[in-house]
Amino acid sequence: MENKYLVFARKWRPQNFDEIIGQDHVIISLKRAIEIERIMHAYLFSGPRGIGKTTTARVFAKALNCDKGPTVNPCNECVVCKEIIEGNSLDVIEIDGASNRGIDEIRQLRENIWIGSARGKYKIYIIDEVHMLTKEAFNALLKTLEEPPRHVIFIFATTDPKNIPETILSRCQHFRFRRMPVNLIIENLKMIAKSEKVDYEEQALYSIAKAADGALRDAQRIFDQFVTYAKGEKLTSVLVNEMLGEIEKEKLYELLELIVKNNYKGAIAIIENIFEKGYDLGHFLKNFIELLKDCLIIKTTESKEFLSITQEDFIKLQEIIKNLSKEYIVNILKKALDTEFSIEKSHQPDIIFELFIIDSILLLQTKKEENDILKENIKTESKAEKEASKVSNVIIESIEEKQTVKNLTKEIIEKRWENILERVKSKDNSPEIITAIETSVIVTYSKPDLFILGKNPLYTNILNKQTSLLKEVLKEEFGEDIVVVVQDKNEYKKNLILEKNVEEEELMNHPLIKQIKKVLPIKEVKIKKKDN
């Protein structure tokens, strides 16, 4: 029994240049070449699967061989056009490079090309996945490309142009096809849905377009499958997500919100629930990475121009990330990408994912602690500056000129902390050590002691065990012996009080204060803080 049903990908395949979407840079060039009659003997169409390479080759072949051609608008009515559409043209030969990859097949092709065209003006060879040809086959093809018959045109299509020899590439006009944007895929699916009288939810088409990963043919195939499954009912996002094994986007938003709120329990519960239901955590993480990318774009551009999300989702994401810094989003995005790689190789993806969640929340807490410490440092330093200014206003200018900064400072160490981290990585690239150093905070430097603060007791303990390593890399970076002193929060608070007392003592021992006490009948000098 003959199958009369045509799948959407074949039924809605473009039959002229104007129907091909997302590849305007290619179509315009081919149309202009036809108009001015500058037809090359060899073309190479490269790009991902399912984006229109072979379809464009067929339309180009029709445009060249149409009874009304060469024309940019093939009629699709003449015998030549119909034969090309039906795939039985003697003048347009399609060859699968994967199954006809040997030298014998190419030798046969070389013999046949000298036979003239049957109906059209040109004999056109479309070789798909040409990169699959053997080295010997390419060598045999090379001679033909160097001196082809005037009536022969080669159109090569490939997903991997890197594997095509340079000698072949240099003899072809190369067109690079692009992945299909989500919005164009959705527009195409809407057109098909309207023509096929399919009722749908907007979010359902969005999920299909995202799942297609830039391949229009894949999107049409998935859409066709789900329309069949729906049996005439409305195509909903719930149905599509269930069939794709996707999790509702609300879960992604909820997970991000729980991370922002430092809710370990809630975030881990989501991962456990997803894992227990049998969903692919690697795929869920991929979607979460997409969400983080959208967050970064929102944070940097404050616009949805570059995003494929609704206005409602845009506003919702803005609200969730309003208190997050760009640096934090970049950091967890990097961690998510590393986690994606780890999950692919792990037999315990739930543990890997949960570690990522915990680390993301810890990093956020660290950022908050760093901000608190920075504010406290600024406050302390500004107080010291105000106290010192009372004395410095009356110090002789010549004394000031003699004061030069010769020693290493905290600021210099902070600026070169990335260099220090790279030196540590070259000696010991253990993740726990690197993370402990990355998230540490430099409190102060008082030669030869460098005081640093661990973000939590665990990392403080790790840092304490690596003081020798840190001393070694600091020596390499600055050429000085620096003693690393690791503090916890309580030690740091004590250190702040100590610094304040030391500053006051230094001011009291200043030569000008001593001179004032000698000249004036003053028994006691008090340094008062100026109120703002």
C-alpha cells in the first residue's frame, strides 16, 4: 500500500529562494550570480544539520536548469523543475558522500560528467556530507575540479568543512550557513500550524524551537510528531515538555530564586525531586545554563532585545537578579559549565548538581561577606585618615616630600592576586585549594605578615594547611618573604580592634605631637574622632 502522507519537513520544503529563511547572506549572493551570469563550477555549502544546505542546492539547480532560466524565480511547473522536485532528474544527481565515499565511485563520476545534460543547460552534482570521502577519492575528484567540463557544476554540502582538503576548498566558492534563530523557527512553525489547522500554545512552539537547537528540519520533525500525538487536540506546553522530557521553566526560575535566597534545603529538594522522577539532570542543567546566560544579558544590557523570552519572563528575571552582581552571575555560569562537563562523565549526577548548588550559594554568601568586610575596612581607614589629617595639616612640607612608599602594600597584592592564583594552579590544581584561595579575602598587610580571611571554617582550615605553598608563590611573585596568617571571623574582629589601637599609638608617638607636648604645658593629649 502506497503511503500518501508527507511529513512536514518534506511537505513544507522551500521550492524557491524566497521561501528559504535565515540564510539571506547566501540567497542574495546566489541570486545576484544568476542575474549577472557569473556561475562558478564548484560551490561548498557548510553549516550545521537541518538548516537548508541541500534544499538551497536543489533550488539553485532548478534556477539554473528551469525552462525559463537561468532565473532567480524557477517556475516549478516545467518538466525540468518537476523532475528535480521529485528527485528523478537526469541532470541533477544527488550523491551521499557517506555511502559513496571510495575512489571507485568518484572514478565512475569522472567518466559520467563528460556525458552532456539531458534536458537542462547544466549537469549538476550535489554531493552531501562531502567530508566523508576518502583521501584517495578527494585526490581523484581534484583533477575534475581543476578542469571541469563547461556544462558541469558541483555543489558540495557538509557539516564539517575542516575535514575537506585545502586543495578542494581553494577551488570552491564557500558559503557558510548559519544556525536558525529561535524566533524564525517559531514563525515557520506558526505558518505550518495555520495551514494544517493545528491549535497550539505559544510556549509549546517555543519549547520545540529550543529543542531543535537551531535546526529547522528537526523543529518540523518534532512538531509533526507532537501534532500526531495530540490527535487533533490543542498542542500545549505541558504535553510538549512531557514528550521532550523537559521540565517546566517555572522550576528553573524557582531554583534560581532559591539560590538567590540562600535556601539550601529548597534548592536541593528540587534536584532530588527531578532526579527521582527520572529526568535527565544534564539536560536540566543545560536549560539552567541558558537561563543564567539570559540573566547575564539582562544584567549587562537591561534589554530583552537579544533574548527569546516573553516580556513577562523578562520582568520576572529582572526581579530575581536585581541584587546580584554581573561578576557573581559570570562566576556561577562558569561553574555551571564545568558542572555540565562533570555530569556527563559521572554515575552520580545528582551529587554533582547538588554540589554546584551548594557552591553557588556559598559563593553568594562570600560576596556578601566581602562587601561587609570592604565597608568595614573603608570605614576604619577613613577614620584613621581623618585622625591623621589633624596632624598632617601642620607638618612641614619638606617632611612630606621625604615620605615615599617603598614597601609592598595590600593594594599591590590584591591587584596581582590572579597571578598568585595561577602560580598556585601550576603547583597544585586541587579544586578545594583553588576555591579556598579564590574566595579568600585579603584583610591587611603589615610586613612581613599578610592576613587573609577564609570564607567559612572549612576553607579557613584548607588555607591554614597551605600557608607554605602560599608563601612560596608570594616569594616568586614579589621577591619577598611574606608570612601568611589565616584568620577566621572572630580573629578578624579582634585584629580590627588591634589595628585601631596601633594607629592611635602611632599618632601619639608622632614627632609633632611630642614637640607640642614639650613646648606647651599639656599633660595629656587625646585624639578625638570628628563626627560627620
